[in-house]
Amino acid sequence: MDDQRTEEGSPAEPAANPPFQIKDCALIAVATGRRAQNLRELRDILQSILSNSIYYHFWGSRLQPRFDNPEYQNDFATWTNQALHDGKMAERLGVIDPTDFGSLEELRQELIDVIEERLDEEEHVTWAKTDMQFNFLTSQIVVFDTHRVIHEPAELRTAVPMMSGGSIFYHVIDARRRTMGSVDDIRSWLAGFATEEEDPYADLREQLAGVDPFFSPLPEVRDELTRLLQGYFGAPEA
């Protein structure tokens, strides 16, 4: 196919990178009706539960108000600690970082492997009380348009500090399910400014890649992104 050309016969300019549209979101929890009362049941249900359920139990609490610093960052670790009183299992589950895995299926297999290793160590299975069973939930994301748009990368230094927790969640966390390479929306958008000749924001993208959104509350993630963006583009004028 011939290259697209202008009326003068020269190659057409490549399409400009589209503007960054800031979204907000909320997660709606939905019951699956499946429950586990011991570690073996947890393992068995994990083998077939919807991947959205695994996603929710790692990330869902990020959008819920918190007034304390939880000991563990995912629901599986919290439950094994509080309901099964298995601190060793809780520690092993608690250090799993979902950002280390390329897909939810890989994360699912890691959970199963860690649980099976613990089951092999114990002769007796500990049961949770009936009112402390693990209730598997799944989630549905609802996305809102904020009608705020960023046209130039330097605008990020003032736009990111103003983002709500829902916007940070959508663009930094949930984006990893939507973008090629499982990256956040900010890095994905900045990559769109690269050409065959140059990649002007490669250094910035590398810096942003170092922000792990899992072990920090959303406000801290936003603050760290702001620090990096303002360090790169300069602090906005007062």
C-alpha cells in the first residue's frame, strides 16, 4: 500500500498523540456465593473462581476509606491471619505483589502454589469459625468522565496532584489490565510521543515505572508521581 501523502507529494505528518482524558472510577463489589472455611477450600476455589475476584481481593480495598495502616495488603493474607490464626501463611501471602505478574492467571497460580506449599507442611487443616469464612467477591468497575483533558506532557505536573483517588486507581492500577505491556496510562500516553528518531520521555517513563502502587495508599502514590513529574518538568509557577 502506498504511503499517505500530502497534496504536494511529500509524506504526510504522523497523527498527533491524542490528548490524555482524565477519568474517575468506583469499584462495585458483587457476591459470588462461594466461601472457604479452611486453607484447602481456599485453594480449591481459587482454581476456578473468576479472575475478577482475585483482582478485587488484591486491589478492591484501595478505594475504600481507611483509618489505619493494615498489616497486610490483600484480603487472602488478612483472612489467614485473623480467621485461621496462621501467621506464617499470612506472611507468605502478604508479600505477594500483584504488579510482579504479567496477568491475573499468573497471580492465581502463585497463590495456589504458595497455599499448596503450606498445606504440605501441616498435617492438620485449621478451620475458621462459621462467621469468619472467606467470602469471595468479584467487582465491576464504573468509569466517570471528569471532562478534564491534558494536551501536553508538562501539564501532568499540575494535573496529577489534583487527581482524586479514583482517578489514580483508574489510570495507574486498573490501566495495567487495559494497556499493552501492562503499564499505567501515564507511561502509555508518554510513549505515544516517541518517533523512530527519538523517544523524548524515555527517562521519565523509567522513573515512573519505579512507583509501585500496591504497598502504598493512593494519596502516597499520587504524591510520588507528583514528585517525579515536577522534578522532571519543574515545579509549577505559583
